[in-house]
Amino acid sequence: MTKRILVFRELSDEQLASLRQDFSVDYLPDTQSADEPAFIEALSQAHGLVGSSLMITPELLDQAPNLEAIASISVGYDNYPVDELTRRGILLCNTPDVLTETTADTGFLLIMCTARRAIELAELIKQGNWTSNIGRNLFGTDVHGKTLGMIGLGRIGAAIARRGALGFGMNILYTKASPKPELERELGARRLEMDELLAEADIVCVTVPLTAETEKLFGAREFSRMKPGAIFVNIGRGKVVDEAAMIQALEDGTLHAAGLDVFEQEPLPAGSPLSSMKNVVALPHIGSATHETRNAMAQRAVDNIRLALDGKRPLSPVNDQILLERN
Ligand SMILES: NC(=O)c1ccc[n+]([C@@H]2O[C@H](COP(=O)([O-])OP(=O)(O)OC[C@H]3O[C@@H](n4cnc5c(N)ncnc54)[C@H](O)[C@@H]3O)[C@@H](O)[C@H]2O)c1
Ligand SMILES: O=C(O)[C@H](O)CO
């Protein structure tokens, strides 16, 4: 029997053709929501799913009796009910590593743009308002030599810290996670308690995944403990931050500026104060959005689904206890 795959994000022509050689493929790359009838119809027949960013619920899984594997085109997997997938024997795969450097570039872009007010000052020219020399009221702050506090020092966090330490002479702090002796040696990183990090860091950068433990990890209390004039960058997930508390901290000056690639609700709702605040650089979740990296992520997902449906070990399984149980 030829297995069916539902692909709900864009793949290259070559990737699609390679899947079509061995599988029957339903291709719905513009799916915006999991309750669209065409999606539900294809899901009801699918053995494999390839895509990203849809909220996959247990109720949705009830409509997918044949489903064996999901290959997410993302490293984050907070939109999947992992325990429920495992209970049902459905393998989940993600795309770590191939997006690490690009996402770290975006994280550093947010650090630079926020500290140097690059977007705000570029706008000045676009609006025809560069009519005299820039004065103190429009100066930014240095990045080189400053202290960078990493909340999460995994793959992406380490790649951002490496840019900071080796490229910009920054002091690196990190917290909570288990000790990272190699990064301490390589980058001179120091491990501190959260409150100590917040008190010392000029720039705090979030790269943790969204989990029950990290949801709203950052709230009014944490912002109030940051150094006056500090900058906050979030390239992890929006729900790690209490967004209302962050807006309040930006409005009352507790927080100097924020660089954000992720938000509590995406796309950012029209009228969110974050879309118009001068001290906010807001990007539409573009951490990994380059041609090269999105292609590599899609290729990893194609490889993962092919291996999983062939009964082999995928390159990057999330709930690989399923594989252990099978053997
Ligand atoms: N903005 C984007 O486009 C984009 C792109 C890729 C990834 N991401 C997000 O970044 C996350 C991290 O990706 P990664 O590849 O670096 O993952 P990773 O697993 O390598 O790193 C995450 C790190 O966070 C640490 N951590 C978890 N909870 C923590 C806590 N409470 N305090 C401190 N540290 C904690 C973990 O120990 C781990 O070291 C993804 O899960 C995803 O949500 C966003
Ligand atoms: O987790 C990821 O890979 C990015 O946020 C894209 O969804």
C-alpha cells in the first residue's frame, strides 16, 4: 500500500517530486488553520504530516486514524501535544541544528538594531526628517564590551553568545540550565542565579523553548530586577514572556528597549502597542527565514518523514521513546 502524506507548507519542486515518487501526497501549502475542510479531509487519510506552526490538538488527532509520523518544519514543538502523540505511537520529528546559525544571526540583529536604534533612525530618513545633525537624544548604546545575559544556552543561545563573546568582546552570563563547562572555557561564560543575571546584564536574551516551566518565565518581577537602561531580546517564544508586563515595563521606562521576533499571539494583533513603540524592534517571526535555511529545514523534514514512514530512525526524532519501545 502506498502511504499518504499531507504536506501543509511549501516545499521546493524537487522535494515535492521526491516525496511523490514513493508516497501519495496531498499538497496544501497555504493552510492557515487546522479546521479548514480540505486539511481535515486530507488528514483523515494521512500516514504522515509535513508542515509547521499549526496547533495540533488531541481532538484533531482523533480525526487522523492512520497517522504514524509528523515531520515539523521547525525546531520548536510547543504546538504539538507530545505526550498524547507518544501515547498514540505517533512519532514527532523536528529540525534542530540546520537553523541554529541563521536564528542566532537574527537574535544578534535584534541586539544591534535595538541598542543602536537602527530601525528608528532609518525611519527618520525615510520620512524625510533628517534635517540636522543627530544629537544626544537619538544616540544609541554600545554593544561591544557589554554584558549579555542568556536565558537558555542551548544550540541557538550558544551561537548568539559566541557572536557576542568572540565578535563583540561581550561578557556572557547564563542561568538555570545545567553547567556548560565547555562554553565557560570557550567564551568565559559565567553561570548565575536568574536574579543575579538580571542585575548584571546590559542585554538579556531569551532563547528557551516554551514549556510548562518556561511559560511566563518573564513577568513584572523579572523586568523590575533588570538593570536600568537594560535591553530585552526574545527570539525563543512569545509566551515565555508576560507581554502585558513587558509593555508596562517599556512604557514606564523600567525597560529601556526590546527586540522581539516572537509574540504571545502571532501574527501580532493589529493595534498592539508593540507595533508602534519607538523603543521596540518587532520582527514577524523571521528567526530562520532565509532561502538557504528554510530550504534546509524543509529538506530535513522530508528526510525525517521518509525515514519514519519507512520504519527507520529519523534524523531528529522528538519522542524517540516510541522507537525504543518498538525495538
Ligand atoms: N524565532 C525563531 O524563528 C526561532 C527559530 C528557532 C527556534 N526558536 C525557539 O528557540 C528555542 C530553542 O531552540 P534551540 O535549538 O536552541 O533548543 P535547545 O534545546 O538547544 O536549547 C534550549 C535551551 O534552553 C534551556 N532551558 C530550558 N528551560 C530553561 C529555563 N527555565 N531556564 C534556562 N534555560 C532553560 C535548555 O536547557 C536548553 O539548553 C526553540 O524551542 C524555539 O522555540 C525560535
Ligand atoms: O521553532 C522554529 O523552528 C521557529 O520558530 C520556526 O517556527
